[in-house]
Amino acid sequence: MTLPAFPPGFLWGVSTSAFQIEGAPREDGKGPSVWDSFTAVPGKIKDGTDAAVTTDHYHRYREDVALMSDLGVGAYRFSVAWSRVVPDGIGPVNGKGLDFYDRLVDELCAKGIRPAPTLYHWDTPQALQDAGGWLNRDTADRFAEYAAAVAERLADRVDMWITINEPAEVTLLGYALGEHAPGKELMFDALPVAHHLLLAHGKAVGALRAAGARDVGIAASHSPVWAASDEEGDKAGADLYDTLMNWMFADPLLAGRYPEGLAEAMPGPVEEDLKVISAPLDWYGINYYNPTLVGAPQPDGVETFGGIDLPADLPFGIREIDGHPRTDFDWPVVPDGLREILVTLRDRFPGMLPVYVTENGCSYGEPVHDTRRIEYLDGHLRSLRAAIDAGVDVRGYFVWSLMDNFEWAEGYRQRFGLVHVDYDTLARTPKDSFGWYRDVIKANR
Ligand code: GCO
């Protein structure tokens, strides 16, 4: 059955991030990032790999832009590696690092594809980590300086900017659970990280606008949180999780306040900071993968969640979502969750900004005939269309990801691409989903 039509001007795109695709960790003056350090620690990456080469996009970007041109996308969301631009996190800008993004942007513009850079997709310069990383308030100022340097170089050709990707995952996976770089296991002592990331975002918005950047947004992960039952304990567990993963970030950004009880946990002049954090945006980006079923803590509950080992003493319990198919990452496939979270956001924030789905996609091992990916994307686009019908102002959709790449702690075990990458030869082969997405885009032109 063909998909329903999307509104005129709807933006079709694909997403990637620097660390996951670029390789070339030391080339042209790039400084080390926390992910370079983290992948070097034995045992952190489940398949024992690192991202020193990954898809070698740094050298093959022309080929990758040609693939996108063939796909017919209107926009490409990539990220800029902070430590290519400011190798030591502070001090001189590395012109050669910026040159790479300059060439990439030119190549995209020549093919009529809108560049949509993300300024931070998790690869903090190691030098800043050595000074505390996101536990240190100064990191927010360093980020704004870096944002200004990128905008000064690219704002004449870029009109879609994303400050930060998924502050919730950085806080949770990087600093609370230690599953991601920088590998801190601080549990609730990680809360200042959330505040500093939000502050960095707000300061970067100011720096970007001052440098003439137009169309500024953020990419935040959102998961509808379902309570395991109507019982008080389950509802309380679900509420707490919902607050920490969804509203601790969205409320400050979109309403200039923290959910009840959290402002007190944050460092610094919080009320003043909230004014910076809630600097007006042009749009809001959401990354959606699946809902989360949460209840009261239970001693015999699931111990892993999305491949992550959970500590035993959490104040909530994550439950398995039954009755839905699963991706090869073992994530439940629940297309309607996309409509649900879009409507929830619209209802929570009166006068909600236009929204882009900045990431949505799935890990399946099928090398080329990826029927299940087509089903996944088809279902999610129908769900997105239902949200538009319900009055949510969704302006575009970006598939995660253009091509298979380095999936963080999973290494190369998870393949999210529309394009298959052979990691021995680095050959790119479009999968069936690539042809399918091309047809969807064409039908909506
Ligand atoms: C994220 C990141 C991506 C991931 C993707 C699949 O959402 O975690 O933005 O870098 O690769 O989401 O896990």
C-alpha cells in the first residue's frame, strides 16, 4: 500500500554523526576526543573495535554525497567534530579542520542538498574532559566559542543548525551509567551534566545568531513512557523516568523551567541560566526509536535495557515491551509511539514550535534485502502522517542513518544504514530500503 502524501515542502533527509562515520582521528590537526579515549579502553566496545577508520567518510565524502544525491534527499544532517575545529578545546581554531566541513558543505550545495550540521554529537575534546567535561560549567562557554567559529565559516551556506544531539543520552549513558564516553558512573550526581549541556545549548544559540546563523534547533531524544500498570508504585516509577528522560530537557528548553524538584538539584544561578537555556529556537528536533515501559523497582526486573547493563538500585524498573516485533538491537518496533510523542509534546507546550524528526531508524543485519527496515520506516512514516493529521506541525524527517556505521558501545554489530558498508573494503552498497526511500521522496516531490 502506498504511503499517504506529505505536505508540500516537507523536508526529507538522512542523518549521521562525525565520530560514527569519519575516521581520520589524527588527520589535519584533529585533537583527541572522549570517544577516541573511550574506544581505546579494553572492554568498553562490545565487539572490541574502534572508530579509527569506520566508513572512512573523511576521505570518501564525495562518494557519500553522490549517494545522497541519488537518493534525492533535500537535507543531510551530519555533525562537526569539535576537536577537529578546536583541537585542545580552548584556544586556536584549526583552519584545516574547518576546511573539511567547508568542502563537505560545498559538495552538498552543489548537489542541491541542504547541509544541517549538528555541533555536538558526543565527541567532547579530551582536553576539556580533563578539566571536568560537562561537570565543569566552563565547558558551556568553550562550546559557545566553538559554535561561533563554525558559524563564522559556514553560515553563508548553512541554514539549518542543530546545537546538541541528545543531551539526555550524554547525561544518562555518559555520566550516570558509564556505558558511553566519558564512562562515568555517577548515577544522580550526573544531574549537573544535564544543566551544563542545556546551558551550552543556550549559549551556542546566542553565538550562532550573533554569527548570522539562521534556522537554529536542537535534536532531543524522546520516548513515550508507559506505566507498567495503574498501581501507584508503577505510576510513580514511570513518572520519574519520564521526568528524567523527557521533561528535564524539554521543559527548560521550551518552557524555561525545570520539572518540580529539579531546579534545586542543579548548579549555578539556575533561574538566570534558564533564561539563556530557553533562548527562542526556530524549530525543535526529536529523535524517536521506541517507547519505554516503566514501573516500580523490582528485584527480579530486567537487568539490561537496549543492550545496557542497569544497576540494581534504580528508583524505577524498566520492563520488557511484549507483543511487538523487535529489531536486531532488540528494540521494540512501535510505530505509533512516534505519533504519540509528537502529540504529547504539542499538548505539553502550548504554541509548540515546528518539529523535525531528526532521527528515526532501525538496526537490522540483513545486508541488502532489508525488507524489515522498509516495514519499519513505512510504519513510522504513517505514524508521522497521523501526527500531522492530528495538527502537529512536523516539517521534515531524517532517517538514521545514511549508511552502516560505528554504533557506539556496540561497535559494528548494529547496522542502521540505508546503505550497506563492507568494513573490509569500505564498499558502499545501497540496500532495498534505499530504493524504497528514494521512491517515497520522489512521490512527494
Ligand atoms: C543516538 C544517536 C545516534 C545513534 C542512533 C542509534 O540516538 O543514540 O544520535 O548516534 O547511532 O540513535 O542508536
